[in-house]
Amino acid sequence: MRKLSIASQSDEILRSAVPDGQCLIGPAGRVWCDEQERPITPHRLVFIGTYGEIVDGIPIGRRCGCRRCVNPDHLIVGSTP
């Protein structure tokens, strides 16, 4: 079975996300990340797929405050204010 790239997995999450206002609601919980060979939160996978690698332990927050939002425009480095 071939492994999917983070970009491919990110695209799949964004394609299946449900619009809710300006937010895109992604899957709950964690998804398996083929490249990193570990589970990862959907918003973190989308952030990496859109903007590039981040250091483990650095939080990725959301400007909108919606915990399931995966809209790349809403994702920020750091915790949500």
C-alpha cells in the first residue's frame, strides 16, 4: 500500500470538510499521517500541508476559535487568544 503525502492528505481533508460560515469543519479526533507515521490532528496536518513543517510541540490555533475548523486561512502558529 503506498503512502500518501501530507499535501495529498491535507487536500483530502479540505475536500471532505463541511462549510459552516467561513469555517471548514474537519473530522473529529486524529487522523493517521502516512509521512510522519503517527496520528495527528486534522488542523495540524492541513497547516503542514499548506504552509510547511512546524516544530513538534508548537501549538497551532485557529483565529475563529472553532475547535474543528481546518480552514487554512484561520490557522495560526500559537494558541488561540
